[in-house]
Amino acid sequence: MERAPERAAIFFLLLSLTVAQNTTESGTGTLNVGVILHLKSLVGKMAHTSIMMAVEDFYAVHRSFKTKLVLHIRDSNGDDIQAASEAIDLLENYNVKAIVGPQKSSEATFVSDLGNKSQVPVISFTATNPTLSSIDVPYFLRGTLSDVAQVNTIAALIKAYGWREVVPIYEDTDYGRGIIPYLADALQEFGAYMPYRSAISKSANTDQVEQELYKLMTMHTRIHVVHMSVNIASILFTKAKELGMMSKGYAWILTDGISNIVNSLSPSILEEINGAIGVRFYLPASKELHDFTARWNKRFKQDYPNDPPSQLSIFGLWGYDTTWALAQAAEKVNMADAIFQKQKDTKNTTSLGTLGISTIGPKLLDSILHSKFRGLSGEFDLRNRQREFSTFQIINVVGSRSKEIGFWTAKQGIFRQLNENKTTNINSVPDLDPVMWPGEVYTVPKGWQIPTNGKKLRVGVRTSGYPELMKVEKNPVTNEVTASGYAIDVFEEVLRRLPYAIPYEYVAFDNGQGVNSGSYNDFVYQVHLGALQVYDTAIGDITIRYNRTSYVDFTLPYTESGVAMIVPVKDDRDKNTWVFLKPLTTDLWFGSIAFFIYTAIVIWLLERRINNAELTGSFFCQLGIAIYFSFFADRERVDSILSRLVVIVWVFVLLVITSSYTANLSSMLTVQQLQPTVTDVHELLKNGEYVGFHNGSYVGDLLKGLGFDRTKIRAYDNSDDFADALTKGSQNGGIAAVVHEVPYIKIFLAKHCEGYTMVGPIYKSEGFGFAFPKRSPLVYDFSREILSILEGDSIIHIEKKWIGDQHACQNDGTVIGSSSLNFNSFSGLFLVTGVASTSALLIALLMFLYKNKHRIRNSISRDQTRSRYGPEHINEQNEERVIDSSQVQNLQLTVPDDSEYTCQQEEEISIELSPASGFQPSPDFSSQEHRAVASSTIVANSSSQVPRI
């Protein structure tokens, strides 16, 4: 029974030789084709049956074709040397013009070189190693997909489930290694990576596989991608189940090398991989496929009667379509030119140098590349020297069968049904049917867990300068390290909230003696030392700094962020003489005075135009009255409507400024009693003051970066030292301010409330966080729980426990410096009053010009008259004006007694009738007419100046 497969292989070999002999004798053109398969493997048996059926079916359909394929089948026995030897034999002794196969990628590497040397096309439908697709081997064609095609599907699954670490398990061959670089690149696109790569030799025994699995169990990654042949995979999953790795928390992803034939695996193997998911090429159903599958099942039972029933896989269909493509291409090539040229120097018949060269090789290759048809496996097109993928199917191994749970395409990503008319984002949660994971659970594995080898999580701790944050003690007898403080309570609260248990132990950075053995950078760097690392994580008052993120990952901060100053406060209820000037800045004082004067001038001009009775006396007397109007104007004293509008706007501005002044002065004298001695860090730098910082903190480097001299920076260890130094002051051996992080300042002010306050923040920082190794999966879970703590009441209770009531001290909190009001605060109001005053002045000017347009015209006419007539005429007019001056004086008596108005009119009339003006009456005018004109002019002017009753 064990030799039955061998006898069947010999039978088919003799049958193929007989077919070749009969075909040759009939006179029909033939094309010798070599077929190299691993006939003892499941895939080899499937492919053999499919290829034989393909030849029969093709010539049954194409009876008129003159060129027939003659198959020469060889068994590589899964050995690379054997495959190469069989290829040489076929090329030298059978003059094959094409080779179908070989089956393995490593075998194809040798055979493709032989085909390239002899110009014989080599078509493999099972070799998927991406490195075979090279321009260096132009005669190698792939009747299947490259392993690169499935990489994006696997990466999409990993990304959709939120996994960040994946360990590939692959056979250490060309086939197994070929996919790894492409998978690493696909994972890196969304931040996932491979912390370890498990390579298993194809000759590994069960003990070696078990040893490798033990190594994987010591790691925290629980997501594995399996890429290997079925023989090695069966050993792997058998041992994995024995070791408990096919249980809850694990996820196994199968590549298409296993998924494509999973339905043909034995029930025992399927039981071992229960719960795994896989990807495979999607094959659409059709009537032709259904009929062929039925015939294939019968034929397979006939060919291998002693083998268990197997289901037709995609490899069998690819072999069938590849044979059809080769038969079509052979018909298009002129077989009369099919000469196999030999080299002249042939001393050794097995030497590679004696291989002949096929004269029809280039034509046959070109014909295959241009063969395009729809086969049983879909569209067959090798223009790109390999098949192109379109859709992958995602399966879940459940019990003794595979269950379809979804699909993937490059355009739509992951989706559940093919008939869904929607575009699903590849970044979203996978739209798949429920998946049964290892352990027969439906909860998605989180992708990692603490190894179950008894190892505890080593938590690095160090004593802080503030015991409220972290205090570390070590038992001298048991050497047990204990820690307490704000940071410890947050850390342990996170552990309580995690959905899984983490055993841990504290490891002291300072040996529990309170003497720090290095800086915080040294403390954090211990997490980064790899195999030599002292801690698995470091907790405490560790500030999240940019330079530290290059070698560790931080959780989200669990404290407030920022750097501020602690400075002494003083009683700022200023008793000096000029305190009343402080509410307003100098520019506002001068600005207000300038607008006072400007508004007064505008009011004086407006009221002077209408002869306001209040405006009497000298110019300065009148200006003083106008300024008085700007402060105390009312309706009885301001006559012009324009003046009243200006006053209304100005009074509103005064009201706002006065109210603001009063409020600010009251605040200065009552509310703001305590003020910091320093409000700006640059003030310290300018005055050369001494500043302090916490010993070992990065703040020292920050101060140096701000420009402080090293001699002006002093380090202190605790809050009491800070208080003593601040009390002494910068001039007496102390410091003027402490530059510190906000969490420390809160603790300081809780203990030293009176006399100190916080100014700032003056610098941004990210706060305190926990440090983990790069890409540690704990970072995400810890960060989520920290957010949960900060959003609830737990953080308030922790703060009250270790820091106390933060609102009890009246001095803490941000202190603002000078609160004096400046000119910019009221620039809008000044703009409004300035526009109102200027507009009123312009309107008054326009009104004056409009009312006096006749006088302006008369003045212009007189000027024109002077230029038109001579001096005699002007003198005559002047004499007439002198004669009528008595009449003008009589007219003035009719005007009410207004001294100013009288003075003004007398001045005007005296100017008009003065002999010095040179005006002489024209001879053409009679004296009577001249007197009438002068009289009417005076009356008109007098009537226009009559006061209101």
C-alpha cells in the first residue's frame, strides 16, 4: 500500500511516453513539454491530475490544431538538486521547448536559470517567491500570484483589529523568506512592526519546533503570521496546541500557501488550527467550474485511489489554465523552425555548458505572453509575467472546515459581502462575520500579554525631592523595596483598572537609601538597555521630554504641565503720594489731556461763531471758558447744536474713563494687596539675580538656555531648602526666585503658603508620565486608564491625600503684573470723539461759507472793479462814502447795545469807507445812487447780526 503512489507515477510516466511516441509517428507536429512536480505532495498530486485533464480537454475541443503537446513528467521529490537534474535531463535528452513547474520557489530558482540559458520558457503555477520576478530571468513566467499580492490583505487585517506587534513564523527557505520584507513594509505604513522573526528550518524536528515555540511564549506578542508549507505547519500547530498557544489571547493568521488547500487537509490538522484566520485567492463560482470539479474529483480518485478524498484547490486550476495557455501558444509557433542547436564543444553530456538553445524559444515566449483568455481560475493574462490579483477571501477555520467571513480588494478594503455597493475605509473596524478565535472565544485578542513564565514586571522607582510624589524605602533584612506617594497611587490605580492582571515588583534606582545615583535621564535610560535593561518601566516624577522620547515611550501625563516661578510676595497697598496716578499709564494721561484741549478749542470756535455771550474778554479768558465747557457744559451755556453734539460725545468718553479710573484705583488700594517681587524671568536675568531649581531636573539646562550664567544658578534638594534660600534673598546668599515645574510648586505652596506665590507658567512642558520601552503595548492601555482616572474623582482624592487642599492658600495661582490702563485700551473712544469734534468743525466751516457767499462775491466784484477803473473813479467813490458816513452812524444806533458787535461793525465800515482804501466814486454814478447802495448794505449787515430775543 505504501508503494501505490510510486507505481501510479511510473504508470503515468510510461503512458506519457507512449502518447509521445504515437503522436510523433502520426506525422502531427509536437511540442515536447517538461513537467516537474513533487508528485508525493498534496499540491503535486492535484496539479498532476489537473495538467493531464487540461491536455485531454484542450485537444478534445480543438481537434483541428496541428501542434500537440507531449508531456514529460518528472518527480523532483521536493529536492532542489533533483529538480535541477531532471530539468537538465529534459533539456538535453528530450529537447523540451517548455517546462511547466517546478513546484517550489527554491527549485524554480535553479530551473529558471537553465531555461534562461537555453531560451526555454519556464512556467510555474506554484512558485510564489517575489524574488523570482526579475528581468535577469526573462524566460521565467509565473502562472500564479506573487506572495506580495496577499501582503496588503494581511496588513489590513492587522490594522483593522488594532494590533501593533506581529511575529511572523516562516520556513527558512526562499519561499518562506521572500514575503518577510514586503510584510514588514506594509506593517510599517501604519505603525505596526515585527519585534521578532521566527524562522524554522524545513528539516526541523518536533523538538526544534517546540524549542522555538517556547521562545515565543516568553515574549508578550500574541499575534502570529504563519507562512510555510503544510508539512511543517502541521508540526507547528500540533506542538502549539500542546503548549497552550491555541488558546484565548492568541491570534494566528495563515497565508495563502495553507489557506488555499485548507479544505483538503486532514481533520486532525484542521482540529489543531481551529480558530485561525487566513487569506486566499477568491475564486468566483461558475457552471464550468462546478462541472470540472465533479470530473476532477472522479479523476483524482482514479489516479490516487489510496489517498483520502481531496478538494480541488486553486493550485490545480492554475495548473489547468497554464497548460491551456501553453497549448494555445504552441499552435501559433511554426514548428518547422523548432531546432535545438547544440554547442560544438561537447565533452560532457551533463555539463551546463553543453545545453542547446531553442530556436523557437523567443517566439514561444512571446506567444505565451500574449495569450489571454478566461479560464477556470479567472482571467488568464501573463503580460506582466505573472497573474494579477483582484479579490482575496478571508476565512476562519472552525472545526473541520473553513468558514468564509469576508473579502478584501485594493479599492474597497475589507468588507463582508461582494454584492455590497459601498466603499469601506481600510482604516475602519473590519466589516466581517463573527470570528471564532483560538480557545473558541469571540472576543478579539488584544495582541499581547505578560508572559506566563513567572517573570514580574520590574518597575523602576527613585526617591523624589518631594516625598509627597515618591518615597522609596528598602527593608535591610528582606531587601524588599516599597514605594509610596502621589505617583505610586496613580500607578497602582491604573493597574487596578486594567482588564488583566500584571504581577510587578519595585526596583529602586537609588538602592532605597534616598541617595540618587544619577540624573533623571540616567534613570529613564535604564528602560532602554534591551536585554541589559534594569527595569521594564520607570515611574515617578519623570517629565515627558523630547530628548527622552528617542529611547522610551511615555504614557499620557498624569499631572499638570508647565514651568513657573516661586517668588516672595510683598504688601503692595502703596501709600506713596502719587498712587492716584497709577491707575492710568503715562500715555493715557497725556492722551486724555491732549483731547481735553482739542475738544475745548473746537467748542470755542463753534461758540465764537455765533457770539456766545459767555465768551467775553481776552483770548485766554475765552479759551479757559471753553475748557470749562468741556467739563461742565450744559444746555444753557452751549448755544450751537454742533457744540452740543461734541459735548455729548465727550461727556460719554469722560464717563467711561472716569469709571475705569475709579475701579482700577479701588482695586489697587483694596483687593490687590499682595504682589510678587518679580513678575518676569527676564527681569531676573537683567538684574543679575540668583535663581534656584530642583537638583537633577532639566530646568537647570533650561535656565542656561535662557541666558543665565552658571554662577547665578543654584540647585536645591527639597522644598525647605527653597524656602530658606528665598528668605535670605539674592543679596544675602540666597535666591530671588525658584524656577520649578507646576506639580512641585503646588506641593511647595501647600507647605509654605504665606509669603510666596507662583508666577507663570513661563515655559511649556508635558507634565509627568510613566516610561516604557519603545513600542511597548502597555503604553496604550496605561494611557487609556490614566485618562479615565483624570476624568473622574480618583485623581482629586489622590491630590488631597498627598498635596492637600490647593485652594487653602490665597497666594498660589498665576499672578498678573501691573494692571494700569493704557492708551490702547481707550483708543476706540478717542477715535470717536476726535471724529465727532473734527466733523462738527468742518460742518461749521461749510455753513459759514454758504451764508456769506454774497459778501464773498461782492468782495470779488470790488477787486474786479479796481482792476477795470482808474484811480479817479476810486477817489470819487471814497468821497461819497465819507459824505454818507454820518448816515451810516445813524443806522448803527438802531442796532441793540452790543459792544462787541458795535466794535466789529465800526471796524468793518471804517475799512470800507476809509479814504486810505483808495476808493473813488465813479463819475458814471450819481452820489444819490451811491448813498442808496451803501445804506442798503449797512442795513443788511446790521439786520443779520440782530441778537435773539
